[in-house]
Amino acid sequence: MQLHDLTPAKGSNKRRKRVGRGNASGKGTYSGRGLNGQGSRSGGTKGAGFEGGQTPLAMRLPKLPGFRSPRRIEFTAINVAELEARFEADAVVDGEALLAARLVKSVDEPVKVLGDGELTKKLTVKVDKVSASAKAKIEAAGGQVELPC
């Protein structure tokens, strides 16, 4: 057997339907589209995602994932380990000190101290919020926590 002996299986190859080539071809006049209506017009098909007039799924879903409350306050998290590394003993840790230590970008930024790490220095911490574990570690080292009223 050689290449020129190979033929496709019977019925596997169909000829292309040539429409609009005269009535003798069997597909003349209306070219298999019928008389009138949407299907007889050019471009007369429903778009991808069309759901019969119902609002499509892509429009029913929210544009962006998630929700963020406009009243939510985003705190900058600072761990006890960072206070240990950046501040000397008996230092006052407030907005200006955190800005000088380059832990925050602005004095007005809300800050929360978290309890990850160890603290051996006595510090006075004046920030917006302190976690319970961080407060325990600061007070155990002899420091104190002053929260705003």
C-alpha cells in the first residue's frame, strides 16, 4: 500500500453546501433560509449569552468581586516584635514616633498593635488600638498602654 492508494472512509467527507447559486442547485432563491423573519436576514442570530429576553447571567452578577464598606476603618498592623526592634527602652510609641521609625506613612494613620513576637523593653504605647495579647506583653515588660478615649 502506498500514499496514493489511501482514500477516506465512505461518508466521512461531505461536500460544502453551495447556496445561492441558482434554483437548479436546489439551494437558490431563498438559499435555505425560508421566506421572512429574523433567520432570513443577514446577522439574524441571537448573540452569545442571549437568554430569550431574560436579563443575562453576565449582567445579573456583580461587576467586581466582594464588598467594602465605605465606613470601614483600615488599621495599619504593627507587631510587638517591630516595636522591640525599632524603639529603645522607656520610649513613647505614638504617631510621630512610628512615622520617624518609618512604620507608618502618616501621623493620622490609624494603628493597631498586634502581639506577634516578644517584648523585653519598657514602652509607653499611645495608639488607636491594641490587641489583648499585645497589651499583656507590653504590661509584662513593665510598659503601659494608653488608648484614646
